[in-house]
Amino acid sequence: MQQAGVVGAAICGLAAPAFAQSGRSATLEVMSEEERRGLSWSEGRAALAGDVRVSLGGVDASARVVTTRNSVRHDGADAVIDLVVGTGWELGAVQIRTDAIGHVFAGSRTKTDYVEAAVSASYGYGPLYATLGAIGAPSQRAIGGSNVYVYANANAGIPGTPFTVLAELGHSSGSVRDPDRAERLRPGGSYSNWRLGLEHRRDRLTVGVDYIGTDVSGTGDASRFADGRNATDRLVGHLQVSF
């Protein structure tokens, strides 16, 4: 995470601030499960989410609340609140973004909150939009060490239709101080994940389905936090309304 932050700061210092209008927006979403980086955060069960986003000049902030359904991965948490503050710049045709992220868990039996920092670079060409990025968490007791997630994703609108195709490939790694808690974000020590999805967008409504997979073994959890059975290949659907 420290290296990612240094790289992000260096890039941002060389780039000109991107123009951002002030405003706010919100969404409500229902999904067949809350999934992140190929791992279920709701034990494979349906989840509800709501978020609000506010932008002012070149800085924006968001808060997202998601039900996690007494999640084993997060020690019995009923919900997670994701708090994000970020900004972006343009470096030629490339958009650079940095974010500070906090995850606060409600209802967990022990302290499970943790923080991350992110940096990404995105480029659009016609209907194609691609992003390379890294999200890092410094060593914290709640996650049993440090965590680094590197990823590449892309989405492309299908011309003449309301459909968008999405794809992502990522890898999680990091240091281990507490092997039991490290399984929360990195079952098996390190792993790769992938996604291929299709979304239908019309007005304020988005409906999507994703094929999601990881190379995590679905049997023999090494920790009470691992929940490996909900980290294997599966389909995840969602419906979102924007305001």
C-alpha cells in the first residue's frame, strides 16, 4: 500500500487536475450476493445496498451500506459501511485516480474494521474503457497482516444496444502476521479472481449478471474466516436503481 500511495502521489503531482462538477447522486441495489474480488461477503445469500456520492470541485466522497447477513468472513457482521474519499487527474488521454477507503463493520463479534488506499489509471477508446489499478491495505490486526490487490478490467458498450460487456482479472497477495485473520481477504494465502459480465442499462435502471471465479479451493477452510465454499465459480445477479 505504501508503494502504491507513493506512485499515485508522484503521478498526480505531474498531472493537471481533471475538471469535476459539483453534485450528488444515490443508488439502491439488490443482488444475489455481495461479492468482492471473487469472494462472497454475504455467505452466498442475497444482499441489499445503498450509496450516496457527493462531489465538490476535484474531490468526491461516497458512503455505501451493504447487508452482509451475519458474515462468517467478517466475524458475524450484519452490514458493512464503505467510506471513500478520492480525487482524479488527467494525464493526457489517461485518467488517474487515488482513493482512501475505510470499511466499518456493524455487528461483528470482534474488531474487523480496516482501511485501504487505491490508485488506478483508465483509458477510453470508442466504446471501450479499460482500467489498471492497485488497492493496498497496510498491515492491520483486523486482516492479519497487509493486503495488495492488483487488477485489470474493461467494459465496452455494444453499439446500437443498451448492453455493456464487462471483464476483470485480479490477484491478491500480502504479508501474514495472523494466519487465521489473513484468510478473510486472502483465503489460501494468495489467489486470483476473474469476472465476465453483461449489463442492461436503460434510464435509471441497470440489470446485470456476472460469471465469477477464483482459484481458491472450495473445501477444507484453513480458518473460521475463510468461507471457501462461497469463493468458487458461480453466477451473481444484481438490479440497481439510480437517483
